[in-house]
Amino acid sequence: MRQNQEAMDWASTARIRAQASRSYDQSRAWLARLPAQARIILGLFLVAAVLMALHTAFSGKDASLHLTLQHSFRSADFSLWVDGDLAYSGKLTGSTKKKFGLIPGSVRGHLSEIVPVSAGTHQIRVRVKAEDGSTQQDSLTGDFARNSEREVSVSARPNGLSLAWQASNAPGPSSGSGWFARYAGALCLTIGGSIISAITGFALRELPAHIRARESDEPKVHSTAAGQ
């Protein structure tokens, strides 16, 4: 039984290798038939795809921001930006809490959200827009280590807005790896975008000439067929 299983495994492996070899040969033959310009364009496109993949890997969100907000609005709009990019927006609602179950107290509300971010230094900006149209906003900057979570506490009142990092998550030293990841990701994105722009420009420049050449060849073919 064991020998039969080994024979079946060997036969399956041989089939996979043969199929891979045929696919490789077919791909080489297909590439050989392509014009030189087409091979160059295909190579540049593959390089751009690799650079875009590297950008995605470098800019992956491998840390998190824990937002805790206390407010005294019955209704308001809340927005949070990370480095100028909108990361969260939602509606704040509050209710009146009675003291001792009888005496009306102040309006209170609470919000807690987890926002994914990438490792490195980020500027956090929040804005609260009340029902009467008044707007308050504030910002602060902090470092995020890889695979970590930092908590920022927001206090929003009609007379003021404040942000603060939780004491247990005081800002630490700047993350060198986060800086390198952002730089490398931006570089890959820039190079990839330049290659794609060059490919697009080349295609727009060469395609009309290729179409005109084909259209000019068709009358010659028809004339030859008519003469025969």
C-alpha cells in the first residue's frame, strides 16, 4: 500500500513538473513572437506592478490608534484625520443623566473607536461640529511603534476641545523603521507611477500610427486579391 502511494505521489509530481515545463516553453515562445517594443512595455509594466506591491507592503497599517471621547453634546458631527487623511467620521449623541434619579444633570456622551495606522510619526487632528454650526478642532503628534496601540483621550465641551495621550502611552522615541517604510513606500509609488505614465504616453503616441499602418496595408491586400 505504501509503495502504491509513493508511486502515485511520484506520478503526480511528474505531471505537475511536465505541465510547468510546457507552460514555461509556451510563455517563452509567446514572448519571442512579440515585437521588441511590446516586450519592453511588458517588462516596464511588470516592474511597475512590483513597485506598487512593495508600496502596499511598506505602507501597511501595522499599528492602531485607540480613540476615547467624552463629550457634552446632544448631537454633533465628529471627524478624525491622520496626516491630513480622513480616517473616521460619525455622529455624536448624548443624553441627560439625572442625579439621584431626580435632579436633571448635564448632557454626557461617550465614543470609543480603533483606527488602524502605519508605524511611524503621525499627526492626529479632530473636529467637532455642533448643531448650531459652531466648530472646534485640535491636533497633536505622536509616534507609533510597529504592532502597537496608542490611546488618545478627547474631551469635547461647548466651551472647549482638548486632546491628550493617555499617561501609560506617553510618546516614545521616533521609529526609524517607520520613517524608512514611509520613505521607501513613497519612492516605490513615485517610480511606479512614472513608469505607468511613460507606458501610457508611449501607447497613446504609437497606437494611432499602428492603426494608420494597418489601414494603409488593407487596400494593398484587396488590390492584390482583385488582380488575381
